[in-house]
Amino acid sequence: MSPRSKKSKKSPPPPVQLPLQDDKVYPIPPFCRDVLGVSVDTFRRICQRGEGPPITRLSKTRIGIRGRHGKEWLDARAKAAAS
């Protein structure tokens, strides 16, 4: 028998430190996990409906949420739910 080869997996991004920093851009997966408490798929559906926060494109393949935009978006959703 040959030993099983271990597939190298990317380590998960570090947790988002709260409170959010206004000008820092947070990757989508930790933002969803640590700030919103929802899955990335749920967050993508929210964004596809046009109800998500502004997305910041860092490069061709990297996107994220600026802290200021995430806070404003969450505040607006909280106010809308309270009405």
C-alpha cells in the first residue's frame, strides 16, 4: 500500500476583528462568517438582488467589503427592519 498523499488546503482567512475599520477592505468569506453570520452563498444572493453593500474590487479576482460600507449597509438594514 502506498501512503495517502495529503492535499494541501488553503488555510481559512483570519477572523475579522470588530469593530470594523472604515478604510480596510475585508474579504467576502470572513466578512460573511464573522460580521454577518451568514454563508457566502446567502450573501451572494443578497447582492444579486441588488440589496448588498458596495463591493470593492482589489484586483481582477479579489473583491471585498470596505469597513465603512459594511457598517452603513448594516445600519440601513437595521433601520429598515425597525420601521
